[in-house]
Amino acid sequence: MSDNSSLPEHQKIPSSLTITIRLLELENAPEMFNIEQQAHSHPWSLTNLADCFGRLYRVYGAYDGQTLVGFAIVQQIVDELTLLDICIVPNYQGLGLGKQLLDHLMIDARQYDAVVVMLEVRQSNQAAIGLYHKLGFSESGRRKGYYPCDTGREDAILMDYSIEAV
């Protein structure tokens, strides 16, 4: 997580952001690709991102005004919702946007009758793991050596959240 204190004044993000979240469309894939390249050590390709605009997927964008600053991709098969990717522009990380997107996705999951939300996360991504735990996700397994990293491979931690009937 980052804070604004080390950023030049023109790059500082106001602490009182007004973020709007809305569905994205295929035409947003190049913007998403740009964010992927900024935020992930091993970003998805433009083709992979574009493939996520099919029938089983929903793609949500977080906007600061007219600027896309983050997104989340989910896939739903019957009553299982899987978070495939969540990505925030580096200058916006640590400001609560990931939590806002996840809160939105939990509402989305309930509206679409999901009973579980599943995800996987790099074992080195302690900020994300902490956020997922805070939101009620629990570790359900590991995929050994799943993700490439600069020093070889690292595990994927599988996490899930059971949605209770309201």
C-alpha cells in the first residue's frame, strides 16, 4: 500500500476521492491493459483482457471523474463467482479503491444469486491478503509454484467467502 507523502504535489491523490463504479465494455480493454502494465509484475495481455467480455463475465471499472483508475473482472458459473483480476493504478493504491471494488462485487454476487466468491492471490501480495481477510475471506488451499515471479515461481493462495442467505 502506498501513501501520498512521497509523491510530487501534482501526483498526490486527494484523500476524499469520489469514485464511481460501473460496468466496462470491450472498448475499455486498452485502458485496462495500460493499468495492468503499471500495476502487475506479470500483466495480462490485451487479448486476455478482451476475452473477459463474454457471457459469463462482468467487468467493473472504478472511475475518478472520467479517468479509469481500477477494475475488477469476475466470472460467474451457476452460483460460484470467481474474482479473476483486480487492478488499481499504482498512485491510487492504498486509498481504499480495492475495498470499494470488492464491496461492489459482494453486492453484485448477492444480486446474481452467488453462494460463494472465490479468488486466488500471489503469496507475496500481503496487502491484498490482509484486505481479503478483513472482508471475511478465508484461505481454502494453495497452488504450489503457480505464479511466475522474478526469482522463479510463487504459490497462489486460494481464498473464498461464503455468502449467507439474507
